[in-house]
Amino acid sequence: MTVSRRCTGVVVASGLVAACALLGLPAGRAVQAQEDPASRAIGYLQTQQEADGSIPEPGGGYADSELFAIAAAAAGYDPKALTAPSGVSVMSYLAANVAGACPAPPADPATSAGAGDCGELIQAVVAAGEDPTAFGGVDLVSLLGGYYDPGTGEYGDGEAFTQALAIQGLVAAGAPVPAAAVQFLVSAQDSDGGWDYRDDRDDPNAATDYDASDTNSTSMVLMALDAAGDHGRDAGGLAWLAGQQDGDGGFPYQAGAGSDPDSTALVVQAIVATGGDPVAAAWTVAGETPLGYLEATQDQDGGYTYPGNTGPDPFTTAEVPAALERLAFPIPFGSRQWYPPRATLGSTPSPSATPTPSSPPASSPPAGVITAASAPASAGGPAPVAAQVQAASTSPSAAPATPTPVTPTAPPATAPASVNPGAPSGGGTGGTSPPVLLIYLAVVLGVGLVAGAGRWALAARR
């Protein structure tokens, strides 16, 4: 999120690391007025919640509700606390409809996209700090496993979104990813470097069935491969994506279609997943960047409008917030605390501790299985496309850098009178009287402003 949501971001940038501790303030605070684009988009989505807690989706479905939960958690809000006017949260809605959101495999799983449905629901469940092996009375990870064909490596119908979401869900849950499932995606890459929606390599009927490489499928597959620890296809995928960028900085679904928010958001996430920077020179066209496009096309109410439509809608908006946060799927919610309980838009929730949302511990994988833990350590900061391509082609094992989002926590209702309010007000090792505190703080502030002024601009951009 923006630096305004973090006490820590301010004090580190200005050399005032001790200020928060002296005041007894926590490392971060909930935002009072959501001015950052991601929070505004989430705010718009919350206004669209229906009485049952869902986010409406054309033709029905659960993806928009799941993306709302994931985006809210990524931005520092508790998905269980963002409710409709009826008081029902999106997570209550998903738990009540788990059988539809993650259906049991049919007799022939290869005819179904249900594996992708399960994979996306798992990501939402983990985002909310819930257990994907016992959500709504269902073991989602086991259900997902029922879609897997070990002979082909496919999950369900094996289409790009189905396969990618299934792999992302496994990584999010801390479950092992079959090596054959990863290899299936590797083998489906088109010769131009992209992926098509049916995962048919170089589909000979692409001219009539529109099954040529597209930005959405390519981005989702790159995120899945990188999450599973396979970075060997980053070079070709990134090079193909770079060739699709429009002059406005955004990306179309396919060449000639014109930029749209959903496609641009997915490409931003793919760039991040591969260790890139979506505002770097490599992704800048005539001064325009993908993130710049997303910020420029946001409506005043926080929503996003698909080109040609008359106004914003939840379907178009739901994909964008995670990209604005520069986070790729699956977001690693299990690695740290992302939000305090009851953190809502515009609130200052209680600073009480909350358990860190975490994934179930993964057991040692059998032979032929890739796990998220098998991905090598970060290779460093983002690089331009050319550098990424070179790195991927010469050292496929180099893992991308993972962005570290800020973790908003709640402020106390009032500032404490001392570092240790329970200690004596004077003379003790744990207490500092208010006058002494104010004098010391003034000194620290003065020194810090001089020492850290040069770092302010950098921190403000994070």
C-alpha cells in the first residue's frame, strides 16, 4: 500500500525509526481515508456486495467474490469484516456456497473447469486466514486432487486458467504440486512464447477459434510456473508480452483489441511474478506504463470500466487491486500477518493481536513432485525485460524477487504516557516520564529529519 498507511514507512524514510517505539505506536495504522487506487477499487467492490455477501458476476459464479476477498486481504483489510449492508461477509457467502464454488469432480474430470474453481477458492480461503482443508465442512485440497490426471498432468479440462489456478491453489495451501502438472504447462507454450486459452500448442485452428496466444492466459501461466518454482519459461513469455503492449501503456487481450484493465492487471502481475518492475523502462512506452494506465483509467467511484461499456462493473474491477498492489498470484498470505482482525475500509480497528494467516504445513513431497519451497531464493531486484530474458535463458533456476507488501496494523485509541505504561513513572528501567519522552522525541525528530531526508522520495513511492 502507499506510504501514508505506514508509520514505519514514514519513520524509516526519515531516519526516525525510534519515534514509533517512543510513542508506543504500532508499526502501522489503518487508513482513515482511502486515497490509494487499490483501496478505492476495493471500496467500490464493497458497495456492490449483495445481501448474501457476494459480489455479482455475469452469468453467476464465484470468481469476483473470491478476488474481492483476496484483494482486500492483500490491501490490509479483513475479508471477514468487509460486509454487505445486511452484515453478511463475502467469506460467509463462500462458506455457505462451497459446493458450488468448488464442485466435486464429475465422472469425467477432463470435461470440467472445476479444478480452477477450487484453486481460486483455496486462494481466497487462505487470504482470509482460514483452513482450505476444512472450509465450510469441505477439504478443498482433496477435492482439487480429484481433478488431476497423472497420465497427462492435466487438472480438469487443462485449459490455461484451469491449470494455472489449480497450481496456484496448491501452492497457496502449501500442498505439493505434481511435476507433471508443471510440465503440462511448459509443453503447452506456443512457439511465439505465449500461451493460448485452450493450452493447445500452436493450435492450427487458431484463426477461427481465437485460440492464438493471449495476454491473459500467458500471464496466468507464468504466475503458476513461477509459483511452482519453474522459471525457465519466463524469457519467452515476457518477450511475447512486451510485444503486445499498446501505446497507452496498457495491454489488450490479443493484438488489435485495445487495452483493457483486466488484461493489463494480469500482465502487471506476471511481470511481478517473474521479478520485474512494471514501471521500469522496459515496460514504458512513450512515457506510459502499465500501472500508469491502471491508475489513469480508474473511475471516480474507484471502479473500472471495460472499454466500450458505459460505466464500471465488479467483473472488470475485481482483477485490478492485486495488480495495483504489485502482487502476483498466489499471494503468499501464509508468510506473515497481512491485516489485523476487523480491519475495514475507513476504520481504526482494535490493535489486538491476530494469528498470522498460514497455510497447513506441507509434508515431504514424494518423488516427481515440485513444492513452493523448492523454489530458490530471491535473485535480487527487478530487471528490464532484456535482462530478465537473458537471466532466464542462462540461469532458469534464478527465482524472482518477491515484493514485500506493508502490513497495516491498528493504532491504539490514545497514545500511551510512557514506553511501558505499567512501569513507575520515574527512575525505573521500563518507564519514561512524559516530559522526558517529549524532549527525547524532539531530539530524535531533529536528527532524523536531517539524516533521512534524502530517502523520503524513495520511501514515498513504495
